[in-house]
Amino acid sequence: MKELQFTNYKIDFDSTVMTRYGEQEGAKRGRASHYPLMALIADSNMMANMWLRIGDSSSSGNFHGFVEETLERLKEKKVGLVHLDSGFYDKQILSLLEEKMINYLVSVPQYAPIQRKLAEQTNWLKLSEGVEAALSEYQAIGWESLWKIVMIRQTIAERPKATGKQLRLFKNTDLYQRYRFSSLVTNINLPPEELWRMYRRRAEAENKIKELKYDFGFDSFNLRSFYGTETALSFVMLAYNLISLFRHFVLRSEIQRRLSTLRYNTFAIGSYLVREGNQVILKMALTLKRHEWFIGLWENHMPFLSPFIFLMQFGFNNYSKSLFETTQVDQHHLR
């Protein structure tokens, strides 16, 4: 059986609000919610870990233990880069990543000292139309270490949908109101344009969370038990990873189809099993136009053998044509 090899992971650590209805353990009072932590593997579109947290947790709450467990799960793999949003901008978190010698890019909240730092910057490098960057060092109040900071400003007139925020501290100064600003701290020795490009890919994590919610029902169920809810979410994580493997190794498409699309063009196909002698045959109703494509999917999965293998037949209108025969079915695994 072929083994799956992944190395040099890029991890997006993130959290999301799960609205709850009723009285669930750990749900935040008022607008009931849970606040899980997730570790998403960027390049393979998989989840490395997930912890359910009570609804009134901070973004960085329980993060130290979560990172330790995630790294333990990936102990034979190299984590090449960690992305964190501004909710994880914390001295202890940055120190932990430094201690683990992990490269990181962390978004910085626009506290007043950061806004002053951005306003004082005069030497900006143009990256593209309407985007400029600068590289400097920053030491937060009460922090012992200097951190490398990447500053980005985007012209609103040229990029009206630009990310970032305006400097509210200087809201009466026209110069600063022309831009949206953002900043990152990092320990990576690369030019600012490359660091900005790397962090922009983090937007993919938000799309993955949306898919988990809309297609996999990540927040579409309610269990009274806190640990029962966490167990259910673990099965959602397992299902998401299995579909990601299917997309990567079987579909092999440059376009990553969402589960809602796969459900109708790949999985929801009329099929039935028949027995002929000592063989079990899977018959599938596919048009002639699609049967070659489906054969290709079946052949793509062959290096990753299942406990059982089918002899397949595809139905074309009122007749069936045997396409290929593989091997005897292990009857034990079909019971």
C-alpha cells in the first residue's frame, strides 16, 4: 500500500465562534456560543488538531497546551511556518514559538503605539499598484525583546477593498486617512514583499473554516455535553481530512471542489451490488460521456488499496458493460 508523505508543514492557527441554541455545557451566556481552536495545514488542506473551548475564552486562551499537543501529533514532521491573526499577538505565544525555533508571521493589533509607529514611518517600498511596505523593529511596552515588524499600507482610492484599518489615532489627518494599514511581527529574514505575500495566503484558512461550517456541519448540531460536542467535532475533522485526501490523491484537480459540489457530481451516483458466482459486482449508472472520467478516479485510488476491491460495471441506459476486473472481494469486509 502506498504511504502518504507530507513534510515541512505551514500551520494556520485560528479560532471561530460557534453559535449555540439551548443550554449546552461551556456555552457563553447571552448569545450562547463555543469558541474552538483549530490548527489547519495550509498546503494539504487538512486539519492537524482541534480543541473545543468555552464561549468566553480569549483568542489565545489554552493556546500553549494546544500548540504542544499539535506539535506532538506532528513530531515526525517539520513545521516550517506558523500563521497567526491579531488575536494571538501575545508575548508568551511569541516566546513559545521562539523557544520551539518555529518561523512565524503574526498580525499585530493596532494599539496606539503601533499606530504611532506606522505614522512615523517615512521610508516605504512600493510592492505593486497601491501597496507599499516597510521593515523595522518594535519593542512593545513591558516586553524585553525587539521584534521584527513588517508594515503595510494600501491606498484606499486604488484598492477600495484593501484589508487593514485606518489610523483612528490620526483620524483628523488627511494624509493617514488615504490608507489602510496592517502590520506583522516575524522572525523570518526575508524582504517585506515576500513576507506580505506569505501572510496573504492565510486568507485561505477563513475559506476552510467556512467550508467546515457550511458543508460539513461544523456548527450545525447541538449536544448538551461539552465533551460530547468535542467528540462530534473530532468526527467532522476526520471527515474533512478524508475528503481532502480524496481531492488531492484521487481527483487531482487544480480546482479544489467543495464537498457540496463533490456530493452531486462524484458521490451521488445510482449504484447497486450484485453477486455473480463468488464475485461481488458494483454496478453504477453513468452516462457514456462520464464513464472514462470515473474510471480514471478509480485507477487513481488503486495505490491506496482498501480492505476490499470491487469488480465494477457501469450502466448505460438499458444495458451494462463490464469495464475492468480487479480481484476477488474479501467477503469478510463486506459483511
